[in-house]
Amino acid sequence: MSDALLIASQLTKRFGGLAAVNDVSLEVAQGQIHAVIGPNGAGKSTLTNLLSGDLPPTSGRITLAGQDVTGWSPEKISRAGLGRSYQKTNIFQPFTVWENVRLAAQSREPHGASWLKLAGSFASINDRATQAIEMAGLSARRDVIAATISHGEQRQLEIAMTLATGPRALLLDEPLAGMGVAEAERMVQLLLKLKPAHAIMLVEHDMDAVFTLADTLTVMVNGQVIASGTPADVRADANVQSAYLGE
Ligand code: ADP
Ligand code: MG
């Protein structure tokens, strides 16, 4: 069996008669970026929601760091080492960058933890928050109200909030959405910096970024995988060219 950090095995999610995700298998290894691409409605966000535990699969298995996490709650999966960012922002706008990341870092502690236990964790929570802000390139914006930072910085903040939970695997749903060229380039550099220490599944529409970043790809159309492999394999695939890349 594969020892990849994150493994989806034959995942299916039905909404009534619609198979939004249909028998999808993929693997993401530490130190690698696995991109999931496909047109709107392909099932990319649903797949992300299955892997994070936000939606239960209709069938199939999810393995994280050798553990079967199928059916686990998002909180339990997060504590087991999976971090995700959301396509729609999760930031609490009236709070500062630091306060947002600090709350995210604390969210990894078990719910209902006693004050004494939380107090004992304060130093490590603060350390995780500080490191996440540094890693995401936001140290200079630490004490700024989140509502006032730029769109690109808000996406960096989402990444910082995800990093603050100490994940080994990252699910990123369109981190470059709505970015200008300079912001997108900054995010690409950030993802390259995160890559060695993480297994990253990247859902992204920006094909330049995908082909720059991805070690492996899965192409989805109407819930199904139509191609997978290295960027070179996928580029050369006739199904992909006609169905998606339009080349
Ligand atoms: P993508 O992220 O690739 O654009 P989605 O995963 O958002 O695709 O959606 C895949 C399909 O599943 C779409 O047809 C969408 O309308 C449908 N879908 C997504 N979420 C739900 C839901 N909660 N209930 C019913 N249908 C859904
Ligand atoms: Mg989506």
C-alpha cells in the first residue's frame, strides 16, 4: 500500500441523483503539490469538503498519515494534521492579523479543554501563531485590522490561519482567486516555501501557477477523473486537450 500522507480511495459523493464526486482516487505525498483542476461544477470543492470532513462521503475511504479518517469530524481531522483554506474567506474582519491567527492556533486545542490546560498551552499556541505569520510573510502586518489589508494579504492571512493549526497536509481551494499578477506571484512563492514540509492539494484555475507548482495533477470533469499524472502527461492527454485545456 502507498505511504502517501493523504490518500483518497474511490471517493463518491451523491447529492440526490447527482454524483458530484464519482469514484475519485488520488494521493498527496509530503514535499509534493498535487493540483486538482477542472471546469466549474467538476466537483473540486466537494472533493475538498470530503477530505476535510466537512461532508461525509457516500462511499470510499480517506487515509491521513496512515490512519483511516473516513467519517471523522472536521475538528478531529484537523487535529490529526489536515489544514484547509476555504474558497470563501474565513477571516474575522474586525480582528487584527495576530488575533485571527492566534484564534486559529488555539482552535487546535481540544474543545472543552480546561482553563488550566489551555493556560499550559499558551506559549506553544503563541509560538505557532508567530511562526505561521512569519511563514506567510505577514510579520509587518501583525497588528493591523484584517479588514484593512489588501485582497492578496487576506489570502496570505488565510494560509497563516491554516498553518497555525500545525498541519502536515494542506487543502487549498483556489488560493490565487481574484489576485493580480504581483499578488499571484507572491502566493506562488509562498506555496513553494510551504511545499517541502507539507503534502499540498491545490485546487486552482490559474493554469500558469498550476503548471509551475504541481508535481502531479488530477483533472476532473463532471465529478470524474478524466486524466492524472505529471504535468507533462496531462498536457499530452488528448481527453484533457479537448475537454478542458482547449488547445
Ligand atoms: P467545483 O468546485 O469544481 O466548481 P463543486 O464541487 O462546487 O464544483 O460542485 C460540483 C457539483 O455538485 C455541481 O453540479 C454543484 O452544483 C453540485 N453541488 C455542490 N454542492 C452541492 C450541495 N450541497 N447540494 C447539491 N448539489 C451540490
Ligand atoms: Mg469550487
